Amino acid sequence: MSDLSPTLDLAIDLMSRPSVTPEDAGCQEVMIQRLKNMGFEIELMPFGEVKNFYAKRGHTGPNLCFAGHTDVVPTGPESEWKVPPFSPTIIDGILYGRGAADMKGSLAAMITAVEDFVSKHPDHDGQISFLITSDEEGPFVDGTTRVVDALMARNEKVDWCIVGEPSSTHTLGDIIKNGRRGSFSGNLTVYGKQGHVAYPHLAQNPIHLAAPALAEMAEAHWDDGNDFFPPTSFQVSNIHAGTGATNVVPGTLNAQFNFRFSSELDFDALKARVIDILDKHQLRYDVEWTYNGLPFLTRPGELVDAMIDAVESTVNITPELSTSGGTSDGRFIAKMGTQVVELGPINATIHQINECVDAESLNQLSSIYSRILSNLFAGKSTKE
């Protein structure tokens, strides 16, 4: 692989390791060694069965953190892949393999970008750090959120953070995620009375009882969003009732739903509206709530400006700022008061069979990250 760029060589090394969540499969050891060679101080931060580390170079000035995850989702049927999913291969300029876009390609680009920057600016201003987990694709219980809690407990400050999630849509750098909507879920159980379908007056059908309430929530106008966020959305993701028999009215209905909410509302306000609707329909019910994270937003400023310049200078396009899509570990890091943005490869094939990226785009991504560092931290000592 000597004919490959340093970024592609490292990406292929990381992708060849079957780190299906929450496994790391040696990816972090590879990254740690590269960081040690640049003078980073390494702090292993395992929690439960999850491997995490925090690494930092420098002791004063603003802290720019590169954040990401080494775990990947399961491959699906390997027989349907063009190449074995953990045998990454470049075909006609396209790099195939699990993790190409989400997000080992980004991790490789981060490492080589910092190597390039440090070689030119060994006495750079500020601090550069890495926060890496193997629990982003899984339950995200013992990963970034636990590391952030530990860092906050000791008053560690992270001013800026770049998360390497695949943010791009059509071409590298066309989208920068400068925020994400909040997310929470409800697990609703509606109680009726089981009985024979031929004697409905002796039963209470929870499907019939719950349907108007669910319809009202689906049709409700929650808010208008704002300049940075789309309106809050409600979706029923799962629904189940019945014994399997066609002649039995079920006794209970279970429905799971999710809100993706803007900064116009919060968890308590949305929960109160849901309860009001359920009570209005006089249901007997229980709800279990799962709170996944608040919305966060990084407004245009020093970090965003540095990133826009880096994209424009490298790939000659002006990126769009967006808060669309799902959640990421950025929501945990934002709790520190950190400005968080996401910039990574095209996301068209993430989690799919034949996940892939344009190989050259990873080299370009490394150049973008390096330019961001230069924009923020170009030190007095420069080796041309």
C-alpha cells in the first residue's frame, strides 16, 4: 500500500479491523500510537466494556477537539457486498468497506491533518485534542457521554469541536452541521379490556381508544421552528396490539414514538402536551420516557468561519450550514459549552451494503481539517 496517500493507507488499516459496536478491534491503539509520535498526552478512559480515550497536545489557549468513533454498525449479509466489508478495496477510485464514510475515513483524515499541521507548526498556539469512543453506534451509554461527564467534573475546557460524522450530501463539504435537533422517545401502553370480537360491549379495544390520540399527535402543530431549526416533528416508530387471534379484542396496545424538536421547545413542554392529549381522550395508560439529548447550535463565528474558509479554499464550494438529520455525539460535547460542528464525507451509503466514499475525497478532507487548524492556530514557528 506504499502507493497510497497517508490518509488512505490509515483509513484502510482502520477499516480492516472488524470493530462492530461496541468493539474497537485495535483501532484506538493505532490512533494512539500516531498521536504519541506527535507529542500528545494520552488518557485512556474506559467505562464498562467500552474503550474511550482523550488525547491532548498543548497546555494553554483555546482547545480544538476532534471527536469521533471507531465502532461501526453490523455489515448485513456479507454475500451482498462487492468486497468483503472488512477487506477495504479501492475500485475505480471508490473506497468500499464498512466504516468508509461512518466514520473511519474521517478518523484517518483527522490524524493525517494534525500530522501535517504539527510538522509545519511544531510550536503552534492553542491546544489540539481528540475524544474517541467505541460506543456511538450502540447504546451510547459508556462512550462520549461518560467521557464528557469526567472532563466536566475536573473543569476541562473544550472551546471548539469538530465531529467527523458524514455531513456532506452531494459533494464533499457542501454541508456543515452546525447544530442538531433534540430527541426524546416515549413508550406508551394503553389499557383496554380483552374480550370476544362478537361481544364488543363486554370489551374495551385499546386500538380504537388510542387511535384518535395518536392521530391528534401526528397532526399536531408543535412549533414553527426558527432560522436555524426546522419545526418539531413527531413520528410513531412502532405499534403493537393483539394476541394473534382474529376473534380476540386485545387488552393492551403498545406504541413507541419519537420527537425531534427545535430550540423553540424543550422536553418538559413537549411531554406536558403529550399528557394533555392522552388525558383529553380519557385513556388509561403508562408512558416511559427516554431522553436522548437537547438541541444544540453553533452560530457563525470564529470556528464556523475557519471551516467555511477551509472548505472554500480546498474544494472551491461554499458550504451550507444545516441542523437537519439525526443526532450525534456532538449533543454530549455541547453540554460543556463547546461550539460543536460536524464535517465529514458524503453520507449517501452510510449503514448500507457496499458503504463507500470517493477515495480522493478523504485526501481532500484531510486538507480541509489541516486548513482549519492553520486558520485557528498558525503558530509563530513555521517550517515551510
